[in-house]
Amino acid sequence: MFFYTLTAFGGPQGHLGMILNTFVKKRNYLTEEELIEYNSFCQLLPGASSTQLITLIGYKRGGLLLAIITLLVWITPACIIMGLFSFLLTSLHQDSFLYNIFTFIEPMTIGFLLFSTTKVFSISINNTITKIIMLFAGVLTFVFLKTPWIFPILIIAGGLATNFSNKRIPKKTDVKPKQVRWTNIWLFLLIFIIAGVLSENARKQNWENRKAYNLFENFYRFGSFVFGGGDVLLPMMLDQYVARPINSTSPQSEAAIKINKADLLTGYGIVRSIPGPVFSVASFVGGMALEKEGKKSQLVGCIIGSIAIFLPSALLVLFFFPVWQYLKQYTLVYRALEGINAVVVGVMLAAVLYLLSETPISFFTYKGSISFLVIAGTYCLLRFTKTPTPLIVILCLLLGWIF
């Protein structure tokens, strides 16, 4: 697992193929059929799907303890790298040479997100109802980006919308009732509620360490509602740390967590160049969120981000997997997933439009022109070639160095 972690480049799109080659063909830890079933199960859950798949492989090999060890081995190297990068970025002056080499990482990130959006679109949008859901989700997300609960509301609404018709996925009638043990899921819900209550009290009463409480709640909520992987995490963070603080007129907004959009996108671009889960960007964002409170607080922010973003994924996959064989018989689950996936595409589309509207792209300045070319070039390289992701990042860093 450790050696796989150090070579797992390419994000979720590349992880499945590498898992097939490493753990199925070389190690015989599980069969191809089991891998496909595990992957399908993880796609039904919110959170980091490739991380959940890795955790299940450990669970199959050695139960709960080995699953937890496997999870820690998988996420630790990437989280350490991204946490250290937050210290590097904050130590650089905005006019320094090293800071300027990240100039074109922001448009590169938009190119990545645009590619992911088109790829998910081709998979998830295949009939009239999914097109309608996608358009509504995209418009509502773009208009109400600063509204805290727009994402979970859209996800619930999308799942309900595709359950009104049984023409595409007929309902099964031969499902035998079985007693399901739901007690373990209470831990997931209990943490969610406690984190929400503490975060809200910290905000209202302006506690001394309110940002730490807010940060844990933010990332735990992200990990609980992100369907579609790391590319859907970006719109949520843009909403939470960029759009909402700027648009808020509340006096308490002065103490809210604010992150520069360019820094956020830089971190999101850099995470593409390292092996491991894309969700490890939370380590970087956690550090950036608390960097003004000092180095110790910044380190705490890195740790909080790492734990809070992966904890829901681990709890959900380990608690729900034992009842998966029963739940997968219900057509309701598959119908809901169809609508949820359509919402995910709409959210990603809205994020692309938001970023484009906020990015200085102009053909009258050389940097504006290059930014446009970087977006288009990144998309074309991902769409039409097999160029490794780290190489694209290196090319964009070189552009920043040259210009």
C-alpha cells in the first residue's frame, strides 16, 4: 500500500486502473468482479471515492484494524506534502520569483475542472430528466453560491426527482426483508451534529479559537455531501472561503475564514502533481485558513483539514458496507444516484462559469492571453492526449517562470 501511494498519480480517473493492476492482477488481493462491485458501492456514497475503495481493500484483507491502517498509509504522504506547501506559499512574498511561478496554475485548474465536467457530463447526462436537473442545479448554484445549504438541498432534490418515474429503472418486487443494524451510523450523525453545534456557538459567541471549530465543521460537512470526488470539492470551498465572506455584510463575517481565490486554486492545481488522493488539498486549505494565527495554528489547521475531510468517507464506507448486499437490491438507491450525478454536473458547470467570470482573461494583455491559452491547452491535453497530469503542472510552472 505504501509503495502504491507513492506512485498513484492521475487523480481518481487514474487510480482505478492502477488499483486493478496492483491489487488484482499482481497481488490477487481481490477479484475483478469484487473490485467493480466495491467501486460501484463507493460511487453511491459521498466523500472521497478512491479513498473509500482503498479502505475497502484493507477491510477485505484484515478487517477493521487493517482498513484503518490502510487508510492512514494512503492519505498521510499527500497530506504532509500539501500541508508543507501551505507553509511554503505563505512564506513567499507576492512579488517574489517563487510566488510568480504559480501564476498560471489558476487557469490550469479551470482547465482541469472543465475537462472533468465534460467527462462526467458524457457519463451522467443521458436523458431529458438529467438534462433538466443539470440545468436547474447549474443555474441555482451560480446564483446562490453564497447560500450555505444550496449543495445538500440540490442533492436531495435531485435524488427525489429521478424517483418519480420507473420507465428507466423498473422497481424490483422480489426484495426479501432483512433486519439491518443501523446503530453504527449514529456515530457519523453524532459527530456531524456536535461539530455543527460547536461551530455555530463559536461563530455567534466569537470564541477565541472559533476558526478551528468552523474549519472542522466545514470540512466534515464537505466530506459528508461531496458526490463526484475532488472536483466537486472545489466549488464547495470556493463558496465557503471565497464567495460567501466577500458577499456577506454581517459584522461577524470579519472573523470568518477567508482564503484568497488565487491561493486556493494554486493549491488545487499543485495537488494534481503529487501522488495520492485529491482530497488531501484539505491539508493545504486548512493551513491557509489559520495561517494568520501563527505557525502553530497553521499546523493545527493542516491536521484539522486532513482529519475532517476523510473522516466521513471512512465512517460511511465501513458502516454501510456490511449492509450493502441488502441495500443494493433497492431500485430507489439507483434512481436517486441518477439525479445526484446530474446535480453534480450542474454544480461543476457553475463552478467553471464562476471561475471564468472571476479570472482576468483578456487578449489585450499578454498574461490574459496566456491564461486563456493555458485553460484551452490544459483541456485539450487531457481530452485528446495521454499527457501525465504532473507534466501539465510542470509546464504551467515553467510558463510562470518565463513570463
